[in-house]
Amino acid sequence: MMEQMHLPPKAKVSAFEREHPAASALLRRLLEPDEKVKLITTGWRSWFVDDVFFGFPTILANRTLIIGTERRLLLIHTSRAGLRPEGYVNEVPRDSVIGSIGLPLLSLFTSAGTVRFLGVPFAGKRALDFEHDPAAKPTATPRALCPACFAPQPVGIAACGECGVGLKTPGSAAWRSLLLPGWGDAYLDSLPLGMLTAAVTMFLWLNVLAFMRAAESAGPGQIEAVQRMEVGFLAMAGCAHVLAAAVAWGRAQHGLRAKSGELPARR
């Protein structure tokens, strides 16, 4: 699989188109007629909660195809294998970037906050770490694009203001994960992460049930310790529901997802 191209010549762009036809078809729709591709690389879009787990949930949740042009960076959520576009597209105009750092955890500092990635190849990090004029004032901000018509829209809306396609909201993802941890992740097209979240939460609830049964048959000298364990696992299970809801809500803030689950969405 072609992982990155820095200032790609036509031959390499053609190779990318042959290897990843779905991503190439989407890219042709996204680009303006006179907009030239300068960089194609990949990574995993990171959120601060992932740092607690050393980025592992990020790798389960998504992959990002990063397309650099003279005007902007296009961040396309794709499948973990094959770079099949799904989920959402964001754009980061070049004149919204305040600075960047090309370390193992790549960060782009923009006028709307920090955009961070894991696993960007070295050549891609070097290309993204472009020169910045510290005296220049940013004149744009990163924007989420509608997954059906690619018009810029605010995150959190229930439908695109341009084409009317239905969109998944952070609240919808959060209440799903609060009720059943992992459901919100699956709703956001991150099934592997949802399965892991559900498995961990199920393990906690099984321990609650096990200690409840143990308390029924525990002797006088054991019942207090068993009850403490039961309460401890119950508290951890409750926290797992709240944390899963918070994580799902935060992930939903990364971009606009069509309710059809496709990119571009079926109309």
C-alpha cells in the first residue's frame, strides 16, 4: 500500500489512483478545477482522551488520509485498511495554520485549536512541518465539510443547511454510549473500538454480579470484604458508562457524519 507521497509527480498520483480508486474518486470531487495536489500521506486523527491509552483507541477508531494542496489540507476519514473513504471530511486552510511540529505525535496548531495525529510517515511529517511566518495573522479556520455536498457546516447540526442530508450529532452518540458503552462508537463507524469498549464494560458488570452472588453465601468474616468489592466494581462500571459517553461525544466533534454511514452520502 502506498503510504505517502511528498510533492508527488504525475506517475505517483496515477499509482495512488490505481491502488485506491474510491479515495481517488472522492478526491476528484473535492478538489477545485485548478487545485493541485502537493502531498498525500496517512495517519490517525488523535483526541486527548486517547493519550491515556497511548493512542490505542485512535488506531481502532479511524484512519485519516491527508491531502495537501497549495491552499489547504483535506482530512478524509477512511477505513483502517484499504483507505476506503467513510465518515467525514475536514479542511484546514493553509492560512489557518499557526505552526506545526513533526514529532511522533504530529500537531498542527491552527486558529481553531490543535489538530493532532499519530503514525504519520516521516516524509509526511516533514512536508506538513512547513515554514510559518510568526508575524502573519491567521485569516481562516479549519472547517468540517458536509459528507454529501462538501459545503462547510458547523459540527453538531442535525442536517446540512445546503443539501439537507441527515447528520449524526454528538448528543446522539453520547446517549447511546451512556446507555450501552460501545454503541456510540459503532454509531460513529468505529466498530472495533465499540467492541472493545463493550467488552471492558461487560467484564466490570460480570464482576458486579459475581460479587453479588458471593455476598449471598459469604460467611460473617467475609461479607464486608465481598460487599466492598461489589461496590468498587459497581462504581467502575458506572464510570465506564460516563467515560464511554464522553469519549463518543468528543469523537463526534471531529467531523460531520451522514446518517447513511457513507461518504459521500447517498442522496
